[in-house]
Amino acid sequence: MNARELKERRDKRKDQRNQKNAALKHKNCPFCEDKTFFVDYRDTKRLSKFTSEQGRILTRRTSGVCALHQRQLVNAIKHARHLAMLTFVSDMTR
């Protein structure tokens, strides 16, 4: 391989990395945007957006929620499940 081919290969890798970084855009916390101080366990419609089809709670990375609201969100979902406001598992996976 000559120097020209090596430079082309390096440039190609750089372009691929830049495309990957562009896809990993920072998501804003929906609770911070609404300026809510705490996550309400009674708001089941909003809580269900942060659970997967299997009933798992989405991670911070996936949902884009900040650390403070993620901790509150997990507790609110667990509280709502305990009071039978949310299902533990969706009907499709049973």
C-alpha cells in the first residue's frame, strides 16, 4: 500500500466516525423542558412512554431523561405498578 491509499483509508474512517457522532445527538430531558419538579406516579400516560413493550423501564441513554428525573421516574413507575395503575408486563408478551 502506498501513502495515497493509506490517506484515503484514514479519511474514510474519519468520515464514518463523524457520521456516527452526528447520529448520537444529545436528547433533552422532557421533564426539564416542562420545568416539572417531580415525576407524578398518577400520570400513567406519561409514565407508559418510558416503558418498553415488555414492560421494562427504559434507560437514561434511550429515553434522554436526566439523572435526577430518571431516579424519580423509576420510583414513580414502581409506585404506579404497585397500585395497579400500570401493568408489570404488557398483554402482548403474556
